[in-house]
Amino acid sequence: MRLVILDNYDLASEWAAKYICNRIIQFRPGQDRYFTLGLPTGSTPLGCYKKLIEYHKNGDLSFKYVKTFNMDEYVGLPRNHPESYHSYMWNNFFKHIDIDPNNAHILDGNATDLQAECDAFEKKIKEAGGIDLFVGGIGPDGHIAFNEPGSSLVSRTRLKTLAMDTILANAKYFDGDLSKVPTMALTVGVGTVMDAREVMILITGAHKAFALYKAIEEGVNHMWTVSAFQQHPRTIFVCDEDATLELRVKTVKYFKGHQRD
């Protein structure tokens, strides 16, 4: 496990974007060899997406032979709703790059049979050869995707009821009106993300500091689902200084001493 600590949000976002860019370029994707990327939503990855768009516009990075799988989507929110994760991904990332829309996979929260939709998503990941790099963020309660506290650490893509903490955190996107916030979502499972060949978790801000502490300094615990990635052979936590506020000084010194570009 690696913990990469940058001075601030912008530098953490840039480091993560460079890492993704380098992974894609080193992979040398082509017509018969696609790089498969798992992607998150929320406020944390926005800086990373902006940098990736910049690399693409500069001619340094192409997504022509990249397939993406998003972590989650709200249930019952129209696809064209401004707060749906379909809208988020297209407005903040996909429409600015050269990805084939057929290769950008997002769960359909309005599917007639939600379980069949989840099963089909798992099948598509398998058919794509698995995820090469899964990028994720976490909530203040340590959840990854919508794997809320208490979720099984071997869970697969499924329907989940959202915790009140998550609903409250997402209310800012719905004019602060709790009644407008979806209470259910489709989400990849912890096990789905664990199957990826590599996982990168973005954690920024003092409000995520306790979650980072639980993720790396305490044991694996299904009440803090991000802690499961202690057991993944290739996990990188990318954070800013504010997110390290709850860590022991010796933990920070240890990882900074092993830091490399």
C-alpha cells in the first residue's frame, strides 16, 4: 500500500491525473487492446478530470482505446437530470475527450429490472478483461462508491439504500432539500473494486481526515469499507495535507520518506 501526500488539493489532483495518464500511455492501448478504467463522481475527482482534459487537449493523451466503468448511479433520477452521474460524467469529462460513447459504461438507475442491470454491468467488466485501474473517492464515513458502513467487503454490483450521512452530504447538490435527494443507488461492490489490478483512492480535505485514519491506521472493518483496500496488492491513497490531520506523525513521516514521483 502506498500513501502519497501532496501539499494541497490541486497538487493531489495533478499527481493523480499524471498517474492515470502514464498508466494509459505505458499500456499502449490499441484496437485489440483497450485500457479499462474505473471512475468516480463527486467533488474530489473534478480537479483530476480537468487535468486529464488538459493532457488530451495538449495532444498528450487519447481515450480512443479506453473503456470506462463508473462506480455508481442514483436510482429514479432521470438520466438528463443535472445531478445524475450520467450528466456529471458527460459535462465534466466525457464530452471534452475523444472517448467512444459506447465505451463509457454507467449504470442505469431507471432500468426496469435493477438487479439484471447490476448483473449485466459485472458481465461487461468481465468481458472487457477486468479493470486495469479503478479510481475512487470516499465519503467522510469511509464509504467507497455507495458501499455504506456495514456493507459486505466481498459485495458485487447491486442496489443499495443510502445512509443518512450520505443523503445529508449530497443535499448540497439538490438545493439543500432532503426530499429531492435520491435514497437509493446502484453501486459497484467492494469486491468489484478489489478485483481491479490496481486501485487509486483520492482523499482530500480535513473532513475526510478521520476516514483516512480509519482506512490505513486501523484494521479492516466493514463499517469503514475503504479499509478493505489494505488487503489489495496494489493500492495507492492520494491525499492532501489536510486529509492527514488525524494520522500519527510517524505514519506521515514514514510514507513521506518513501514517496516518489
